[in-house]
Amino acid sequence: MAKPPSNRKKATSASSSDDTPPDNQDLEENPATATITVTAVEVTELTQEEQSDRLHLERKVERAFFEAGKALAQLRDRRLYRSTHKTFEEYCRERFGHSRRQSYLLMDAAVVFDNLVEICDQFDHKLPTAEGQVRPMTKLELQEQHEAWLKAVELAGGKVPTGRIVKDVVQRIMERTKVPNTYQIGEVCQILAKDNPELKGKGGCWGIVSQVNEFSCTVKTWNGKYTVGLQHLKSYNYLPAECQQMQVICDRISRVYSSVLEETVKSLLQSLGKVNRPYLTAVEEKLLTLLESEYGGIS
């Protein structure tokens, strides 16, 4: 008799017949519905001592350029550079890497900052923090500086304004108070130093206008040309013939002057550059003639 077929089951793999998803599949999440857990960090308030330290350090940052300008002014005025350098400009260039303009900008900014300290103490201590914020205000008088700064702080929403905001405010004030430049080429003027460090040593010197600008004049003096603001000039109101005579004297002094001259000779030329009359005395004429014969060839 034939043997019936075997009913033995074939071994099958669980993975091939099991449609249940893997255990880790139910952990996958839809990115749109994912939940991010953020741990809250408590921000503690500053203690009274920390608040005091913060204010003290902020003041140091604010006054950094101011202290630099004040220090430079002392180094210049007391000539503390004289043991190593002939001029203040040379000293600043080699010691600090400053150009002449950069050093004087810092000193000018320090003066303006000093002017603002008292008024700003009444307005939550909003003081300038950089020289660029102060630079435009050096063209203004004291009260105008106060006005410009407070207006700039207001436009900045009560914060320290940018240099651009300050510049725009200053420009509007200058346009409001603009005085027309009535000087003429060839006119003889006296230079008034008037707290302008760039004119140090030039106070009382006379100069001849060689270029008329919007808010300044370029004048030729006994030792060079300088661009001077209108507020630092005062006309001698000489007659045209007297102006021509002073032009001749200026040309003669300029031909003699040189930076390599002895200090006594420079002092003599400077004294001629400060005479407040449109002529030289007989003695002054003889001295200048002597210097021309002695040093006229130096360039």
C-alpha cells in the first residue's frame, strides 16, 4: 500500500512571514509634530556690587578715547617727548603709530567730551563711547555741542548715537547758524588760537588769505600754509596797498625760513610774523635783509 504523503511543516524564517514592524519603528516621529524639550535657565539679577562694577567698567569703556586724548595733550604741552624726539608729531607716529591728524582728533575729542560730562550727568549718563561720535561736534561752540549731543541721543531712541547721526545733527546746526565767508584772497588776517590745539604757536601771527573756503580760509604765514576756521581769523582791514606790502614781506620771510635753521633765527622770523602793522621798522628791515643774505639759499 502506498504510504501517505508526510504532513511535516517546512521551517520558515520569522522575518519572512512576520508583518509586525520592528520594535524601533514606533519611535520614529513626524518632524512636523516633533516636540523639543528646552531646559529653563534661571537668570539671576545682578547684586548691588555687580551693578556698581558694571557701571564702573562701562565708564572705563566710554572714557577710553577721552583718557587717550587728555594724555596726548599733556605729553604735547609738557614736551615729555623731547628726550627722544624732536617733534610731537614724530613722537606720536613712532610711539603710537598715530598720524598727526589722528593725535589731534583725539585731543579735540577729549575737549568736547569734557564739555559734555556735566550736561550728560542729567540725562542717564549717555556719553560718547568713540572719537568718531565726537568729531563732528568739534566745529561747534560749547552750548551748540550740548544741543547737538542731546538731539542726537533723542534721535537714537535714547541710546548712544552713531557718528552719522551726530554728523547730520551738527550739519543742521551749522546751516542754521551759517555765517557767510566774506574774506578775500590777499587779505591780511590775524590768527586767533582760541582753544584750537592745531593752531598752537600760531596765535597772534598774521597770515595772508590764499584760498577762500565755505567755513574756512587757507592762509600763508611766516612758516607755511594753514587752513583756519572763520572763528579763528580776524581781519586787519588793511588797505589794498598795505596788503600788497605784507605779501612782499611774507614772501621774503618764506624764502628765508627752513626747518633746519637755528632756533634763535626761527624765533626772530616768528616775531616778524607777528607784527601788527603793515610795515617793518628800520631795525626789522635790516635784520631781515641780513637773514636773507645769510640764509636765503636754504631750501
